[in-house]
Amino acid sequence: MASDALHVSNRIVIAGWELTEQFVLAGGPGGQNVNKVSTAVQLFFDIRNSPSLSDRVKENALKLAGRRASKEGVLMIEANRFRSQERNREDARERLKELIAKAAVPPPPARRVTKPTKGSVERRLKEKSGRGEVKKMRGRPRED
């Protein structure tokens, strides 16, 4: 299944040769099956050297990957949620797909600098002076 291309979006398709899978023994429920069958999947994807991704997406993906990515830029996703190798394989590919899709989201538009309206400035100053009056009333009464 690692030889199949991974379609992340209509613009991003990761070729099958870029993905490497390794099967390892998984812990957790499964009885004796756990000790005999390598059901957990480790999916490796070299983000930094991938021709399928733009530089911006690579950078974002490495940030999102965090400790799952090595210093060389190789992402490792381990899937051992399910008891079958096939379901774990699909789960790992789905998680990679989600990470790349999240990294490909365009940045939000830049904030346009605006000035506060005259009314909002007046309301703020009125509220501010009102708070000052309340605090003055808390003090010791003056003797006249």
C-alpha cells in the first residue's frame, strides 16, 4: 500500500516511492496475537527532500510535526491503534494526510491597521474617568 500515491488535495499528491513503511510488534490488547504478529506501522516520510511539497508547506509541516520529525527532516508516524496491520497502515496514511493538509492551509490575511472611532475613544475615556471617581470615593473622607 506504500506504493500507492497519497492524495492530500487536488494540488498535493505524494508519490508512493516517497513513503516507507516498517512493521513492528505492537503492545496493548490482542492476546497472543500481539506477541506473534507485527501489526504496528511506522510510516516514514522525508519532508525536507520531498519534491511533492512547496517550501512553505515543508516548513509548516516540520513545525507541526514537532518531535515526530528528525533533525534531517524525516517524519515518523507510528500507528498501533488497531489490531490489524491493514487498519494501522490506513490510520498512519490518514494522519500523514491530515498533517500535510493542515500545513498547506494558506496563512491568514495580514491585519489592516485601523484607528478607533471617535465615539469609541470618548466612551473609553468616560469609562476611565468613571472608574477614577469610584476609586476616589473609596478613600478616607476629607474634613473641611
